[in-house]
Amino acid sequence: MSVEWQRGGDYEDIRYELSGDGIAKLTINRPEVRNAFRPQTVIELSRAFEVAREDTDVGVIVLTGEGPLAFCSGGDQRVRGDAGYLEDPGSTNRVGRFHVTDLHVQIRRLPKPVVAMVAGYAIGGGHVLHLVCDLTIAADNAQFGQTGPRVGSFDGGFGASLMADLIGSKRAKEMWFLCRRYDARQALEMGLVNTVVPLERLEEETVQWCREMLALSPFALRLVKASFHAREAGVAVLQQLAHDTNLLFYASEEAQEGRDAYVERRPPDFARFPRRP
């Protein structure tokens, strides 16, 4: 099941590679921040997904993170401004961006299966990224969980609705309300992932699943995926509302306290904010 990946394009924050037999692999390549995404990362992922969609030789797409320590740890809090994530905090362009919600919709609507290959942390926005993929293959060192309320953020779109569909409303609320972490076996028992394998076999297992799909009718797979997601039109609208609400929330002192505490490596002080009736 070994693959000699060939470079499929030039990017800074990601790698786009091809297997030669129908698999495209998108790798978030920011291991120094546990593959946290910034606006450029999300824009490059979106462009690479579109390239994979248009490539008639590609039948399955793998999304992963560089190295064994993290799939993706969510949004890079170091570049989170008061109105979204900043392209370059040192520049005069201070317009915040939050394109990751558009990326979620793109993955759900992409007419080819997308497989998350998860090693290490899939936390916060990284956890939502694996949720929106069609399948998740996890290494035995994988860690899953949400962090939004801890860092002054939330996901009212796919991050809430898909999780409730997968594991039930009570367990989904537990993940969001308590911000606990769950290991790979717990995630498998909950139905968050499809299978768990030893870290050293992660890519081998993922490639095997991809090649099994590549042997099937591509148009049938397209229709099956569309059938599963047909009822999500309303969620996509919620996703846009959640996107806009998040941008407003980021401007508040409460959200900024969560971000600043994370960057300053201290516990957040949310006690000074009212629990509104």
C-alpha cells in the first residue's frame, strides 16, 4: 500500500500531492503550530480542493496534517484579530477573515469522497475539519475535542449540527460545554471516526480505503454523497449565520479574553463577564 507521492502544485501553508492512481492528498504543513490554520492556509486548501475536483484523474481526496503530532489544532490564535483572522498581523491590511466556514461547505458539496487522515490533535477548528470530511481514519495517538468556549469562540454551523448527528445531542453538548479531550478509542466508540489503527499504519490504511473506493463507480459515489448531504441546505444557511455572528463576537471583550489568555499561556478570566439572563 506504499505510495510515492508526486507534487501537484506550489503552496506555502499546505502540500498538494498525487498518488498516480487517483488519490489527491492535501497536507496542512504548519507543524510548528500543530498545523493550526491562518487565512492563507484556508485559502490554499480551498484552491487545492478545487484543483482536485477538476482533475478527472482524481477520485478520492485525503486531508491530513504534517507530522505525527497534529492533524489540525484549529485557528491560529496568534493571528486572530477582533474581527476575524488576519492575513498578516504586521501589515496595514487589518480586515479580519473567517473563510474556514466556506471551506466546510466546499468539502460537503465536493462530488468526490474526502477522507480525513488524523494523527495527534484534531482540536477546535481542526476537529470540525475532520467532522465535515466523509470518512475519518484515526491513528491510535489521535486526540479529539472542542475548545471554542475556552478561547472565546464557537461553531454554530456544521461543528454543532454534524456532531449532534454523529454522536447524539447530549454527547455533542458535552464536547462543546466542557471542552474535554477524547482519545481515539473513545472517538471510535462514539462514532466520531470510522476506524483506529497504529500510527505507523495510518497512511497505509487510509490508502487502502481510498483504493477500495476507487474501484467503485465514481458517479454512484457522487450520488451517494449528495444523497447523504441533501438535507444540509438549511445547515449551510446556519453556517453563514454562525460565520457572521462569530465575527461580531470576536469584537467583544469576552471573546478577546479567551484569545489573549491562550496567546499569553494563562487561564482565561471569564468570571468578570455577566451570565446574562
